[in-house]
Amino acid sequence: MLKAFHRRAPFLFFNGNTFADVSRQISALIFAEVPVMRRREIISAAAHYVAGVLDRDAMIAVIEGLWRSAQLSPGDRVRTLRGTLHGVIVRVLEDGRVAWKPDGGAVDLIALPETLTPEG
């Protein structure tokens, strides 16, 4: 809906920035409980979509990526959100956290699934 209002251009200056900021604020409220790095990704994608910088297919890819991260299972290849470490899920713990082993690492690391992104 915000994208449609942006396209109508109800005022002349900073139209895209105004509607992108509204989408940022709404997204921040909706996803307030999501970890900070993931929330930033969501907020940025929403703002870019409303401003017309991100097309529908790319927005869907962002959402599908978030969905995949919530469904991690042993053997899945993952990376950290910033992409600094890559590894594999070893097991899913009872409380929902995951144990994963970084490539070349000797110990398992424990993480929230929202802090990892599936590879591939």
C-alpha cells in the first residue's frame, strides 16, 4: 500500500524518502522482537521496496531467506549474517538454539537460528 501511495506522488519533494521512512517505522514495530541484525535487514528491504529500488522478486527472496533460517536442521550449510564464518549445523537444541561447527573449527558454537543464514 505504501508503494502505491508513493507512486501517486501526493507531494513533490522527498516523496520516496518519506514513504520509505514510514515503512521503516512500521517494520521496526512489527519486527521488534527479531534480533537486531535480522531486523535491520528486514527494515532495509521494506524501505527499498517501497521506494522502488527493490523489485517484488527480490523482496520475496528476502522473506524466503528469513523463513529458511527458521527451519535449520542438522547438516545444513550456514554462514553468519555478515558472512564472516561458514559452517554446518550439528544439532538443534531443545530450546530452539542450534549447535554448529565453523569450517576448520574444532569446537561447536551455540547460536540462535536467526543469527545464521542458510547457504545455497
